Amino acid sequence: MEEANFVFNMIGENWIAFAIISLLPMIFLLAYALIAILGELKISAFIQERLGPMRTGPWGIIQPVAEVVKLLQKEDITPDSANKPLFNLAPFIMFAASYAGFAVIPFSSYFVPSGINLGLFFLLAVGSLGIIGLLMGGWASNNKYSLLGGLRAVAQIVSYEIPAAMVILTIAVMAGSLDLQEIIRQQSGWFWNWFVFGGSGGWIKIIFLPFSFIMCIIYIIASLAETNRTPFDIPEGESELVAGYHTEYSGMKFAMFFFAEYANMFIVSAIITIIFFGGWNSPFGDFMGGPIWGVFWFVSKAFVFVFLQIWLRWTLPRLRVDQLMYVSWKVLLPFSFVCFLALSLLVMLK
Amino acid sequence: MKDYFKNVWLGVWTALIGMRITIDHLFRKNVTVQYPNVHPKDKAGWMDMPSNARNRLYVDMDECNGCNSCARACPVNCISIETVRSVPGDAPPPLASGGKRNLWVSQFEIDFTKCCFCSLCTEACPTGAIVMTTEFEYSSYNRYDLVYNFVKLQNSMSDEKIAEVKEKWAEHQKEKKKEAVEPK
Amino acid sequence: MEDLLFYLFAFVVIGSASVVVLSKNIMYSAFSLLFTFFGVAGLYVLLFADFVALTQIMVYIGGILVLIIFGVLLTTKITGVDIKSGTTGKVQLITASVVVVIIAISLILLFTNVEWVNQEFVQPNTTIDSIGFAFMTKYLLPFEIAAVLLLIALVGATLIARRK
């Protein structure tokens, strides 16, 4: 199928279309961020048998709006001893890196901002871009907590990128493509064609089911670490580092860090959805199929994984730094190697 | 090697157990009371405060023997007690629970602006006269309204009675002094 | 449009690269490399080398630049590094200038004198297939040698790290 994009079909390939295409994910991101903030507040409250925010709007549903307004009108403080150019640049790099990931996320079979052939590789590459923003913010704040947080974040993200890359490599082998639309198309049909269940193919894949399951778990763990979420939030561990790399940030610039974190949460959830859970495919064959339902399926699947991240945050305590490295290098990596070999064997048998 | 796999398995399994617990709590009934809108006493399932709730103190003057234990136990010195000794033959009425009393408690003040609700006084009290109640809505516009004098509040001794017992004790003292000066 | 983007990326590359060289703050130099690498990746994209562009971002920004910044953070003097180190005298200056001028002149001569063949350009759909085939057929030996070299480096690094 040709690179399908409903905006191009509607108004042709011109400047307006490009502008609309690059802004659509932003609109989605804003709406998503509000929902995710509310979700975080409410889910954490319900897990602790509290009610959470209740005063702003019915059941506190406009609390995220209040939070955003609060952040916008806060004073934008730049510490005296901070390195001002880098301090001011860091949040923008962070956010730009997160938003760049949305360039290749296929929301539906008829909408992907940029349908390049290397989507999966692009996501992997852009995911490593945010580290620089982190390190920049951590160093430029001229604060020991920020610097430690930045260094920890980098050490963590660089180590967890390797198991994540192994998983993505496996998916590339299984799909024979790095094009996200192609990967999703290969998982069409019923839900047992998803890559988490070994992809489409004969009954022989049942033998390899455990391996693809383990791959999925490995990617979920690695993605948690890459987004600095609990239990891997040592870069911003409140009890040790105040707030890590964004200790000195306030107001709008803090909001950008915050926003980038939530955008990253969605991106990794979207990657999990795309590479393991069939992207915009309906789980039940042709039931509720088509491009418009595709958006629904894609977003709801991704939200399940956003929920999973929030759920895990309120379940597991933070790991120690050495345990973090142990998990990455001595557990995830060997397991991902074994699973990679096994799943490659499956591809050869097919 | 076996330990390694066991460790990995335990890591995954315990995480799953934790997730089961939290998802269980996610769908449980919330315990929060929307206080100013809903009074805890009105909320279903909240018959009253928990039995160990620590709120405003109450002193039963019929039980107090004026031993001053509570005032000594108080870490913030918010309790001040004045007592008058009784003369022989004119003992105060016995405690409601039946014990003997030798002191007239003429003043029992608790300053609730100072009280830190530590509940040490209730543990120190030998007769169980001072207790924590479930009452917590007693804020006031005037801080002197928060100094509670339980003698006045419960009217256990009127001002005349206090004056009378003081007078009696003073006389008793004088007599004693006289006896000491001129022994028979 | 493409021309505009080319000049934009070229400007970013040259501007940030000159910051890398000229800045007195070594941290600025390290972070300017980010824009240099990124601009080069953009230039690769304009040349339809999408895989190379992404590898540039992945390897240079995600790996090497982070290592460089780590290295810089471990140095004691971050700001105010004197570009002229104490021993640099006039002899070195003159020699360096002569060498640079000679290289520049020869490059300019090369560009102006060679008859460049303008090949008929076909926009490739994706480069990754051809790269993969080339690696596995024509350039298998260099590919394997590079792989073995990296493996040796990895083993060596582990060995050094293990030794107390």
C-alpha cells in the first residue's frame, strides 16, 4: 500500500498539509497530557484508597487544567549561578526530542505524520536524543542534585537502550521490515497474530510463545527505565535527589520537562502497542476495523500501557543504582539474546 | 546458576503479586471523608471516630482527685491544676468510682491552644478522669475561649465553696501553728 | 525547498562546529557537537541516506556525544580553558597556518579542476535493503572484520573493568 495520509488525500501535498500534519500530534499530545495527569492523580489516589483531587470541577476532572495554569503563571526562575544559555536550552531539547518521536507514530492506517521506511529505527535513535537535554539541564543547573540526577539518568538510559534495541531488532527480524505501518499490517487479523503471540503463522509458533512473551516483558521493563518512571526513577528520586535533573526548574521550563516525560510515556506505550500488540488493528479480525476505528484501537491500546506504567509506579519501590545495573546487564540482556535467537529460529522455520 | 534463575523468577513473580495487591486496592471503597461537606459521623460505615482517635480532652471532675499527674506528664504544660487541702472531718465527696479524696480541686484548666494531643495525660491519670473524646470541631475566634476550666464548666465547685474551703484550710493552718508554738 | 533546508543545515553545522572550536567553555563545545551531529544527519537526509542519518543520530548523539560529555564532566577545568596552551609558540602557529593554507588551496583546485560526472539520479525508496545486501555480499569481509574488532574491544573493556 502507498504511504497513506488522509491529510494529503484531502488537501493535497502543500504547505498547509505539512503544517496540519506536524501540528496534529501536538493537539493529541495536549489532550493526552491532561488525561494522563488526571489519570496519574486519580489512580494513585484510588490505589491508596483516597479520593484524589475533588474540588476542581465535578470529581476534580479539571484539576489538570488548573495544574497547567498554575505552572504557566509561576515565576520562571533561573538560578544566579546556573549556566544560563544551557539552562534555558535544556527543556526545549528534551521536549523536541520527545516530540520528534511522534513524527513516525502511525495513529491509523490513514494517518502517520511521516511514513518513513525506518520508523522503528527512527524511534530508537530519537529516544536517545533526550539524554542530551537531561544531561544539559543537570549540568547547567549548577546544583549537585541536578548533576547527580543527570548522570544517573544517562547511565540508566544508555544501559537500558541495549535490551530495548535487542527487542526492536527481534521485531525487525520477525517482521522483515522497519516500517511501522508494515509491521502493524503483518499483525492484522485476530489478536493471536500479534507479535506478542508470535506473529501470524502456523501452530509451530506456540513453542515460541514464551520467548515472545519474555521479549514483551523485557521491552516493558526497559521502556520504564527509559522514561525514568518508578521503579527506575533514580534520576529524580525524591528521597535522595530532591527532584534530580529538574530540581532548579520552575514554571514554564519545568512544565516542558514534565510534558516531555508524559510524551515519552506515550511514545513508549505506542511502541509497545505497535511492535507487540498490533497497533491500530482491531483485536477481533474485521470487527470494528477501518482507519477511524484504528485510531480508537491504537489510542486505547496505548492508554492501557500508560495505565500499566502508572499502576507499576504505585506498586513497586525504587531500585538501588547497583540493582538497576544488575537488572539491565545481567538479566535483561542475556534473556533478550536467548529470545532473539529463539525467535529468529521461528522466523526461519516459518 | 539455579539461584540466578530463581532470583529472576522471584523478581517477576513478586512484582506481579504487588500488582495484584494494588489493583485490588484500586477497586476498593475509598476511605477519605470529604470533611466539610460530609461529616465523618454522617458517612456510612463511620459510626464514630476510631477508638484511638485523639481530639479534645475531657475531664470528669467527679473522678479527678487532683493528683497533678496529668499536668506533670504534659509535655507542653497546657494543664494547670490548683488544689486546696481539706481539713480533717470535712473531706470532699468520694470519687464516683468510690475512691477516697483528700483534695478540693479548685481549678482545672486545659489550654487547648497549647495541647498537642499526645494523650500522655490520659495514660498518666490514675483514676481515668481525663480522656480523649471524638469532638474535634471546637475552633474559636478568641484564643481565651480555648482555655477550658473544667471546674467552672462542670460546676463541680462554686466560687463560694472554693472560698469556704480555702478559709477552712487557712484556719486549720493557723490552729496548727498555734499548737506548734504553745504546746499543751 | 530542499535548497533552503540544505543551507539551514549547513549553517547549523558550520555555526555549531565553530562554537565547538572557538568556545572557551569546554561544556559549550561538547553541547555544540549535538547541533553539529544533528545538522550532519539532516544533510544525510537531504542526500536520501536515511539509514546513515539515523545511524548518525543513534551512534554519534546517543553514544559518542554522551561519552564525550561524561568525559568533560570528569575534567576539573570546565570553564575558561585557554585555547592557546602555554607552549604554543610562533613556530607552531606558522607551520599550522601553512599546512592549512596548502590543504585549502589543494581542495579548491581539486573541486574546480575535476570534471564531475553528473549521474542520473534516481530517488531510492529506502536505502536499508541495498545497505543490507551490500554488507552481506560485496563487503562481507570488512563487515566481519569490523565486527570482530568491536568484539575484541568489548572483551578488552570488560577485562580492564574487571581487574581491580
